[in-house]
Amino acid sequence: MALPDEVQPEVYTKSIGPNLRPGTALGATHGFNIHFKTITPPDNIDVIMVAPKGPGHTVRSEFERGGGVPCLLAIEQDASGNAFNVAMAWAIGVGGGRAGILRTTFKDECETDLFGEQSVVCGGLSAMIKAGFEVLTEAGYPPELAYFEVCHELKLIIQMIEQGGLNYMRYSISNTAEFGDYYTGPKIIDSNTKDRMRKVLSDIQSGQFAKAFREDYEEGFKWFSKQREQDHNHPVEKIGKELRGMMPWIHPVEI
């Protein structure tokens, strides 16, 4: 099941559940619906997960390149006694064997994935980009400069972190930048930020986030659609589109 999380329960109820035979396997690419029990499979089938650590288009492009992305593997139910072998074959089949396969649980994959997305990789990063852009432009700096400083250069920094961690990134930047990292970073991300992160994790663990997500979906994703529209038209996106159009070497993509 590689469908969006929000539609999986309906598809499972209508089309998958009634057709499951004893001894078959139900595979998930994310632990959300199994962990939060919006899908409850019968106990006479295998329930497995292979979660590639990357977006679908990256999983595909790396596979076509002859590589792969790291995968998380989990077994929720092993009715057949062969669930691990099936899951491992699946993980290897999508290229995970070339990059690394780590065994985990549906719970741990789901909760850490949601937390990472919301607090750092997507939610936290998006909010930091917008806030930094707004602070600079509100202070009178040109939006082009603001975009380059708070958004465009992120790829270079993240690539260095990916290659060698924070130490390699700090080794590669100037002493001025590294000094500012230590001097200013803790003023932005402080103990209050960590407390809010703990609350985010608590809401995930308790199912509160899953409940809010399901409720908004059932109401037509009204809140979600409003947020998407607002951010789609944010000034950092408008100037970014113009600047990316002038940089064909980055192969710009517009949605």
C-alpha cells in the first residue's frame, strides 16, 4: 500500500480487506494506519513494512541509477512464518539492499517519521525559511538577497551534513559562519523550542495528530487546503520561482 495515508482506510475496507486470503501479506510503506489502527488486518496474514527513507521520485531515480535509498523494515504480524523473508526481498527489490536496510517496528518508524517531518525536516525548516525571509525583507533588504541567504544555500549546507555530519559542514564553512553557528544558533533553537518539540512528540504518540489529520480529511481537507494555498503564494516562493528560472543548471521544477 503506497497510497496517501488519508485514503488507505477506505481503500482497504472496500477493496483490499474483503479479498485477503489466509497466508497472504499486506505491505505498507509507512506505519501510520497500522500503528494508529485506522486499518486493522486479520490475524491470519503477514503485515510487513518497507519504508524507503526518501520521496518516491528519489527512490525511483536512485533505483534507475543502479543505487537505492536506505530502507526501514518492520514485521507487525508473521502469520506465515515467512514474513521477514518477504519483506527483505521487497526491500532489496526497490534498491534498499544497495544502501542499507534497518529493522525497526511500525510504532518507531511512524512516530519518528512524523516527528522528523513536523519539527525539523519539513515543518521546522519551512517555517525557518519563511521567517528568515520575512525578517530580512521587512528590514528593507532586497528579496533576491533574502532568498539566496535563507533558501538557496541550504542545499550546499545539507549536502555537506549528509556527507560528513555537522563537523564536516563546520569544517567547510568560514570561521565567521562557524562562530555564528555556535553564537546565534542556541538563541534561535533554545530550551523553549525543545519543550515545544516534546509537545509535538507527545501529540504524535498519543494519536492527537493522527486524529486532527483524519478529521480535517473527512471535512474535505479545508484547513489543509487553506494552508497550502497561503504558502504557495508566500513571497519567498514568488521570488524563488523567478530566480530558479534564471538557473537552468539546477533543473528547476515548478508545481
